[in-house]
Amino acid sequence: MTRCPAAHPDDPTPCDGPPVVMVLDRQNAGAKGCEHHGARLLASLEGGRVYALPDAPDGAAIRVFKAADGIRPFPWVEDAPRTRPDQLSRAEARSLRDIADGR
């Protein structure tokens, strides 16, 4: 079985269904992806955006957006240290900023 175009070649995880979203980078280059790989790709992009494909189930883009918030960039790289804010998930980085700001 072939994987969706959003799946990184080094990412060993399988697709969770057919492509249902389009993930775009800042230059509007994009890839169609299943929800799983769409979220992993979006988490790895600065300034990325996600849109549902015309035949996507309701809420697909929102689920991908929310999932990406808790995924660290390039999650298939498991032996890299994750110490800088840009190496953490957006949720983790936001939590650190809140702590630093005394919230």
C-alpha cells in the first residue's frame, strides 16, 4: 500500500486513512495527507496551514490542526535532543512561555 504524499520518507508510521487535508507551507507548496501524516507535517512547519479536501469528513482540518499542536517537529527523529523551544511541540513551547511569564 502506498502512503499519502504528506508522509515523510523517514516516518515509519502508517496512514490512518485516505488523504483528507492539504497542508501548505509559507510559500504555498503543499501536500495532501491523511489526518495522521497531515498533523505530523503541519507540526514540522513554521507558518503552515491546513485545509480540508472537498470530500473530507466534517472537522478533518480542525482535528489535524489540534493534533499538530501537541506533536513535536519531525517526530520520526527520535534520537535528537529536544531542549530548545523550536524543538518542542507548540503546546509545550506555549506552556514554557506561560511559566516564564508567571501564568
